[in-house]
Amino acid sequence: MKDPSRAEMREAASPAREAVWLKRAGRAFQFLALLLLPGLFFQYARGNLEINDFSIYYTAGRATLDGVDPYSVEGPSGRSYVYPLGFAVLVAPLAALPFPAAAVLWTALGFAAVIASLWFCLDLLGISRGPAAWTVGGLALVCSGRMLDSELGNGQANHWVLLGLAGCAWLSARGRPALGGVALSLAIVAKLTPLLLAVYLAGKREWRALAGVLAGLLVFAALLPALALGPRGALDANLAWADAVLRPVVRTPPPSAPPGRDRPGRVHGISLRALAHRHLTWSQAASHHDAPVFVNSVAWSPRTAELVYRTVALLALAAAALALGVRRARDGPRWLLEVSIVAATAVLIAPLSRKAHFVVLLMPFAYGIAQASKPGGRAALAWVLPPALVFISTSPGVIGKPRAALALAWGAYTAAALWLWAGALHAGWRDSRNA
């Protein structure tokens, strides 16, 4: 009888070593969850009791309960409500509560939305239980921690977008595409960027899912606002929102000389548009009311920078379309990968994307980490590890707020998101080619 070779013995022992590693890592993440989550919940709930984005949603919801246009009412911080009208109507039940109770409940709902989104991703990957779920899920949360901290710490609404996208993928993969479309419509009502996923569904000929999107939008974006403000009031509010929020974004800047340092412009966010304007024009890169910071290498006009951004955005859309292919998603992992590609593309090209909008990167992180944990998963590790290190190492808790703001201005977060997006594109293209 032939004795087994050393290579064969290593191969036979590999699954056992992997099981031990997963169990130990899973227990570690269980311990960290018990140790950290209560404190984080208390911290974020206390933040929501102060003046942040949730206070603006609450004021808008209160206005809709009173039958008043939410765009005509300023929030406690002096900032106006800038989200779609349907979202103010959906937040209105919280506005019926006293503000402290509503703030704590908003925090709890945010935690629940993130956990549910992560579970959808893990279930699509076939690892929703056991040590693998704790390990992959815990690593995905760590990699996305900077964006999740910005999201939950400022009381924002992007976790509902994440939940709608992950829910759409999960319901579609489970044979319920119409309900998946309704879930996507809820995400669209909160932010417009998930509309790109509706375009994806049309391109894939997922007609039942698209019908669910349309039905959901009719209810959440048209019927409920009309019931709250009246048909005429809802129409006027939507037109005012489009004029104040959408029109400045889609309008091409007029031809002009580049602004000088004595009259700098300001382009918010960390999307490709913000990156183009900060590096190509005299656009000050500091946040809020800080002293002006310039990172530009040339001083072109805002119109030229806008044209560069739109060209790059179109190229990104074309690259995503090639990676997605024309075949329908066949299984859970493919659904997660395709929705991850669309979501990452949307936040990169959306003109107003900020840190918190990038919470949707939880999905490609979960997919990539799951692939990297498999035998021969080094290719996935190559596109997951670098952006994770950038997001973690450039957080204010690691390098301090001034350096973190400068890293953000230079485009560190945008570059890391682009790397993750490119890796997901490569995985999607390779999977399509091998189908």
C-alpha cells in the first residue's frame, strides 16, 4: 500500500485547520459584539439626542404631520430638509413621538437595519449561521466601520438604502422579485442613487422586480405624500425640491475663468465629482467652517472639471455594464456581487456622495471576504485588504481629525472605494466569462 505524500497529508489537514480557525475567530467576534455593541448604541443614541441629521428628519416629519411643506421649515441646526418628500412622510410616525424617544428608537432601527442587511448578505453567500457567519460578518463590519460610524453617529439615513439594496438582492434570489422591487423603492425614496439598480433590473429583464419598484414608488413617493399634503401641495413640494436640490447638480457650470484662492469654491463629498473639482480647480477641500485647504495640482475652470467628471462617470458605467453582462443572476452569491457592483458604482458617480453614503460597501466587503476565506482566495484578498487598510488607518481615531480630514480631501477614501469597486468588477467579469 502506497504511503500518502506530504502534500496529500497537508491537503487532508487543511479543512480541519480551517474549521479550527473559523471557530476561534467566530468566538472572538462574539466576544467583541457583547463588549462593544452596548457602548456603541449608547454613544450613538446620545448623539441622536443632540442636533444632527436625525433632528432634520424629525422636523420634516413633524411638518408633514401638520400638513406643512417640509422644505419650508428649517431644522434645529438651521439647515433645511433636502431629501425626497416621500422619506419625510415615512419618518412622520417617529415625529409623533417625543424627540428623545424618537431619537433612541431611530438608533435602534439603525442598528437593526445594519444587522439585517449583513444577514441578507451572509445568507446569500450560504453562511448565515455558525462560525463562518460571525467571522465574515465581523470582518465586513470592521472594514466598513468608518462609514458606519459616520452614518450612525450622525443619525443619517443611508442604512435604509443599504437595507433596501440587500433586501432586494435577497428577495430576488429567493424567488420573490416583486417584493424585492418594493424593498428597492423604499431605498429610492430615501436617496435617489439606488435608481441605478432599477436601470440594472430593466437591463436584466427582471420585469417583476421592476413592477415592484414602480408599485412601491407609486405608494411611497406619490400616494402617501398626496394624502399628507394634498395632491397640489405634494406636487409643489416636489417641484421645489427638484429646483433646489437636483437642478444645481445636473446643471453644467457656465464658462468662466478658474476661481482664485481669494474666492474659493467648495464641492462637498468624496465622490468622483468632488475628487475632480478638488484636484483640478481652486476648490477648497476643508470640511464645514475650517480654514481653506487646497489640494489641486492644476487650476482649470469648474466647467472643465465637471466635463472630466462626467466623462469618467460614463466610463465607470460602461465598465460596470461589461462586468455585469447580459445574463440574469443565477444564485445568491451572484445576486450579491451584481447588486454590490451597482451600489458601489452609484455612490462613486453620484455628485453628492459623502462618507456615510459608502455604507453600501458593506456588501462588496462581505462578498470579497467570503471569497478570500475559501481555498485559493488570494485574488479576492488582493482587492479587499488594501481598501480596508485605508479606511481603518485614515480614521480620526487612528491619525487624528486634522490628518483624517486631509486624507479625505486628497481622495484616500475615494481611491480605496475605487479599488474595491474595480476588484468587484473583475470578479463579476471573470464569473460571467466562466458561466
